[in-house]
Amino acid sequence: MKFHSSVAAVGLVLGLAVSPASAQDILGPWTGFYIGGHAGGAFDPNHLSFTDQSAGQDLGFGSKTGSRFLGGVHGGYDWDAGNLLIGVEGDVSFARDINYLASVRGRLGFPVGPFLLYGTGGAAFEGAHERFTVFQGDFPGIFNFSRNVNNTGWTAGAGVDYMIGPALSLGVEGLYYGMGSDTSGLLTPAGTAAEPFLVKDDRNFGVVRARITYHFGLW
């Protein structure tokens, strides 16, 4: 009798260990409002290609591209959806030559112990400051151009958060931004003539950033 009672007790403990915890136990720390900050890098945030339309076809092109360090804030709300989280998040980031990079996204999360794995996607908005130069082979002048562009597109990605305290989490996420492309014509004076050229701006890039987030949740 004692043996059977012990086996039953062990079975009950194992059953509780392997059975799904209640949604409140799993999702409690993650549900509700949250705010935080993030920092990371935007990789190749603009690609400028050049087409010479002048008669001499002798214009050269130079542009600064590469990665940019960015930082910003984020906030949102997560709802309990059984053993999943459904939420909405907004964020805004800033960097050199990026006046703002913002998004409004949906989130679908799956908790695994103190971790939250999630996918996210939504609308993205960007304002950027572009600087580039044009020069002609036989003309000593170098023409510097500067312009502001504003784009609307989409973003999607995934991330993981780790709860390090009752209401504080650290995480990392990767996002891809599809901001489209546009082509514009510019004129630069070459001697007494105007030399036309086209600049095509492709603004599709990736962002990887670390996050720290305070979860109001039930507290």
C-alpha cells in the first residue's frame, strides 16, 4: 500500500511537471503595458545608384553608405491568448542621417520559461537626410547635394526577451525594413552647361538591436 501510494505521489508530481501551466502562470509577467529602450545598428540603410544622362557621359558619383548606430524607445500592450501572447507595439529610433525610423507592428509571442519568443510585423515610417557628391572628369568642381526624404513601407522580424526580474526583461530582435525605392533627376552645372543625371534610392535594410523593457503587467 505504501509502495502504491509513493508511486501515485511521484506520478502526480511528474504529471504536474509535464502538464501545461495555467495561462496566468505562463503569461502573467508578459501581459499588459510595457515601455523600454533599445540600441543597435542599421545595416546599409540606403543604396544610391547613378545614371549619367549627359551628352559626354563623364560624370562620376560618390556616396556615403554603410551601417549606422541607432537608438530609441518602444512601448506596447500584450494580451493573453491562451498559451500565446497577441500584442501591438510602436517604436521610434534615431541615427546619424536618419531623422526618424518608426513602426507600428503586431506581435505574436510564445513563452518558454523565462523567455518570450515572438514574431512581429507592420507598417514602417522613415525620414532620412541624404548627402552625396557628383564630379565631372575634366571639370574641377565637385557638386555636393543634400536632401531630406520621407518614406513609408513595411517591416517584419523576430526576437526573444528574457525576464530578469519580476517586471524587467532584456532582449534582442532583428527587423527587415522594406521602404521601397524612388528615382529622381538632378542637375549639376558643368562649365556653362547643365549636366543631368538620375539617382535611384533603394531603402531596404536590416536592423539588429538590443532591448530593455519594463512590464507593468499585474504590478
